[in-house]
Amino acid sequence: MHTVLKTSLSAITLAMLPVLHVQADDYSYPVLTPSQSDFGGVGLIQMPTGRSAPEGEFSFGATYNDEYLHYNVSLQLLPWLESTIRYTLVQDLFYSDDPSFSGDTKYTDKGIDFKVRLLEESYWLPETAIGVRDFGGTGLFDGEFIAASKHAGPFDFTVGVGWGYIGNSGNLSGDKANSIDCGRDTSFKGKGGSVEFERWFTGCSAVFGGVEYQSPWAPLRLKAEYDGNDYVSDFPVTRGGVDMTQDSKFNYGVLYRFGNWGDARLSYERGNTWTLGFTLNTNFNDLKAIWQDEPLPAYLHRDMSDENLSNADWQQLAQDLHQIAGYEDPTIYTTDDTVTVVAPQTKYRDRNEAHERAATVIANQAPEAKEYRLIETSNHQAITETRIDSEQYAKVAQYEYFGAKVEDSATVDIPEPPQGTLVAKSDKNWDFSLSPTLQQSIGGSENFYMFNIGINAGANYWFGDHVEVGGSLYFNLYDNYDKFLYEVPPDGTDLKRVRTLVRQYINDNPVRMDNLQLTWMDRMGDNWYGQAYGGYLEMMFGGVGSEVLYRPQGSNWAIGLDANYVIQRDPDSQFGFFTEEVQFDPLTGRDYRVQTGAMTGHLTAYYQPQWEWLPNTLFKVSAGQYLTEDRGVTIDFSKQFDSGVIAGAFVALTDLTAEEYGEGSYNKGFYISIPFDVMTVKPSTNRATISWLPLSRDGGQMLNRKYSLYGVTDARSPWYERKAMN
């Protein structure tokens, strides 16, 4: 029996030797990770693949050849959803035929792509995706595709079918004899920027494919593809008469990786064109904070039930709660068996870390307390309360059972008024701030990149817990808004100039009062918050307004309403307002209109879905009236990654027609919000936000209010201050 078994095992081993040899070769190669295409997004060279990058992968790239200069930003928003924003400068073609308006600015196309994964790769099935390229642009590169990719050792093979730009060779279907694009409608609605659903998967279609090879040398990989496009309908050809003849259907490329942060690419395309590109990348899920922080004190088990704390002891406790636990300038109350701390949390996004530190500090210095109450505030308003049982926490701190954690001793609920004797209180009613500011607009007609960089210096004073007076000055350090020539819209729009006067406010005023207002704020019930304000509300508008918010404790939804009456500030005066709607521009000799008084405000719903397929996301939907008196809805969607980085986009759809709005058809933009504590060596609950606006226009524009109650009450169901998950 033993002999037979041994013989059988030997035979099986011999039979498996070729398989084992193949597997050994597979693992001897470096891992083949997804790489970016010329257009941005995971792909081969010109063609996409069925692959997706790891969730949170962020790439910035540029690609250059004789016809196009592509700039692209790609983000794997969800495991199954890739998004790409692209700006393309068309070489040797100007933005418009009016040199007094756009000068020598190159024709610029803005495009948004997305790709949805349909199938993950398995033993038998390829990774498969469907996607749309340039679905919100002017149609220069719009196309659709279905692609499938399969690994085979160091090779990754792709085959797909494309429509529109991706399939314009028509090798699968389409009549090229009567139309260079097989009858596909390549015009665009209004002023561009609209989604043309009706043209999807129409016109020419073509089969494309290719292979990517990971060499044994980790930095080097090779690509080859069969192109689905024939380039006869490319914009430089149809508008500028540029020769983009395709001498070969095959494109070849080489990619060199620089560690895990970037790559350089060189490809030979169409049989006659060299293309050079590079990509910088990081992963928002993997960003980690490296802190130099106050150490967590050791828990001291002491019996001091008969010892009373002096005023100096309570002041020391307040100082330690500030420095060690992040409860800034706390107010402390005490009874025979409780210690209540009232303060904002300004240090730890992970509230469990803050609770553990606070509980340890209190237990070590006031061990007679049976319960610790931590009332977290924001703008002097009670937001949430955490009650910690001291006996249970002692078991947690001394690891008396497996898996002990501070949550076992804590309950979070609606805050109740503090009770007991006031033993420590901060006398700090003033607050000062200094922050850098970057405002930017990309892809404009007058200049590709418009920006201003400066510093906001602010100060505020609280009269008690409900009334604040505050303001800020903006110091403009550098800008190029002198190139912003949008004096009178050349596209025929006649909207009130609520945002396109930006040059007069920034470039012509290097130091300007940004904000000066009086604010009242209160918690009006268990789940209700309100504010009212008046003064110079932002750089361009002043007036009065109010907001009310209903936000249940711990809930993933909230609803708020703001209403404001505003007047546009005169950019030629620090304190003045426009009094006449029609203004005369001496540079052009033409009139334009401004806002001399109007209501603006929105009803806003906030929702954090609990769906498994859409994790860590926030929807904000606002309906109401905008600054130029158009009415409509703004939809804002954002995704938060494990590090706390938030990426979001918004679109404002109003009752303005595309012609009334002007170039771009409607207001839209993108933003990334980065926690300070992944950029600095100190823990913090603050953030820095970088936003991109395709164009500066007047439709769909909201008032920039100093405070939003949803942000003020964030601790009720943390979004902006959610703890890192990595």
C-alpha cells in the first residue's frame, strides 16, 4: 500500500513539473501593474484596456506630439469606477478668430472620461470594462468602448470594440465612403460641455487590441497595439488642414517606471509620429501621517477619594487636556462624581484617540470622578457628547480582557447642559488665523491657466457663546488675471457680472477686505442649529442672511436652508457697493450689468450612503436661486479615501439656456480636500482644499458664506473630520 502511494505521488509530481516550471517563471517577473494611456486613464498607447488601477490611485500626466498636448488627471474613484479629466491644447490652432480676445492661446478642449468595470479577471474570464471618452466636452475625442484584458505571465493581452474616435477606422462596421465618421453626429449643443447621450455607440465601430509586456527588468515594459482610429476626422485635419496620415495601424511604445511614483513613455504612432509622455502618481488610500505628537500618558491607578483638587490642579488638567488630548482651551465643570469638559476638538480626527487621551488625563488627575463627560463644541455650540464610565475605562486601560478598547466604556449622544461647579475656563475670546489661498481656472480662452495666490489674515471675537464679530484681509501675492479679458462676453451672453469681474477684485486690489461680518449662532434644539449674519460676506458680495439645519445625532443625512439678500461690492472701493445695475466699461466702450440687490439661497439635502458598492461617499443636492438670479439645482458628489483625502465634483443645472450661460453651457468644477495631518508632522482636524474650474462664468454661482452649519456640526456624523482608515 505504501509503495503504491509513493509511486502515485511521484508520477503526479513528474506530471506537474512543467506547470511548476511555468509558475516559477511567472513569479520571477516583476508584477505587471496598470499604466496610463496617452489620453489618461489605464490603457495601452492610444487605446484603452479593460484594466482598472487600485482604488484611490491618482495620476497626473502629460503627453506631447506634433498635433496635441494632453494634460490629464485620472483617479480610480471606486474599485469599479475610473474617472479622468483632460485638457488638450491643439498645436498651431488658436482658441478663437478674435486675437483681441484670445490672443495666441491655443485651441483648448476639455474632456471628461469614465470607465466602469463589468467583470473582474478570473481563471477563465478576462477583466472587462465599458467606458466613455470625452462625454462632456466639445466632441474632439468623444468615443465609447468595451474592452477585455487577460494576463498570461508577463504579458497582458487586450481586445476591444470602439465607437466614435476610438473606432473611426470602421474596420467592424460603418460606411466610410459617404462620411469620414460614418454618419455620427460630431456637432455639440449650445456652447459645449453638454452630454450627448444620443450619439453614444453610433457611427463607425472598429476592433482594436494590443499587448503590454513586463520585462524581467522591473522599470521597463513594452507596449504594442492595433489602432481603432484612422485620424481622418481629427480636429487638426478638419479645421486646420494638418496632415495626420496614418502610415501604419500599429503603434509601439516603451515605458520606464521611476519607483512607485511615476513613469516616462515614448511611443511611435501612426507609422510616422513620435509621442513623449510622463505620469506622476500616488494613492490616496495609502497616504499616511507621520506625527511628532505628545505621548499618551500611562494610566495611573490611584485612590484619591479624600483629596480635593486645588485651582492650580484644575488649571493643569485643562492645560493637559489641551496639549495631550486636543480639547482646545477647555471649560471644566465638576460635581461629586463627574468631570465635564466643554471644548472643540482641534487635534484628532480619530475621536477614539481623543477620548482615550482625555479619559487617561482625567483619571490620572481627578480619580474620584465616576464619569467623564466630553462635550465637543464648534463655534461655541455643543455638537455631541461622549460619556465615559471611569470603572469600565479602568478595565480598558489596564487591559483586563482581550480586545479592550475605549469604545467599550463610552456612549455618544445628544449633548446635555453641563452641571456642577465651574473650576476652569479659558479667557481667550480672540482668535487669529493666517492661511494661504489659491484660486485657479484652467482651460480658459484668454490663457490656459488663470490663478491667484495670496494670504488670508483673519481675526474674530466672541461676545459670549452666540455672537461673533470677525473679518479677514486678503493679500494678493501673485496672479495672472491681467490676462483675463472677459470684459464684455464675446459669445453674446447678457448675464449680470457676478463672478467674471474677478480681475477687478483681485488684480486691481493687491490688498482687499475679504470679509467683515457679525454672526449669531445657536443650537436651537436637540437636532436643530441656526445662524444669522450680516456685513461684507465675501470678496464680491455683502448683505444679510440666515441658515437653519436639521441634523440628527449620528445620522447619515441632514437638511438645511439658507436665505440671503445680497448686493455686489464695488471693486473700486473697499467698502462701497454698486448702486446702478448698468455700468460702462471705458476700455471697450460698452455697457455691462451687475447685481444691485437680489435674494439668493438654497434648500440642501446631505446624504452619506451606506451602500456597499458606494462606500465613504457624500451627496449634496441644493435647489434654489443663484447670484445672477437664475434658478436650478447643484449636485455635489464626493468620495473619501482611507487617508481622509476627499475628491469631489459638482455641476449646477439652472434655467439658463446654453446660449444664455455662454461657453461651457453650465457651471461645473472639481476639488480635492487634503487633511493637514497627512502633510505635516502634527495631528490636526484642519484641511486644505484645491479646486479646479474649467471656466469662470456667471451662471450657477453660489454665495461664498463664511460658515456652513453642515461643516460646523461635522462631529455629529464625521465626514470632514472622519478618522483615517489606513
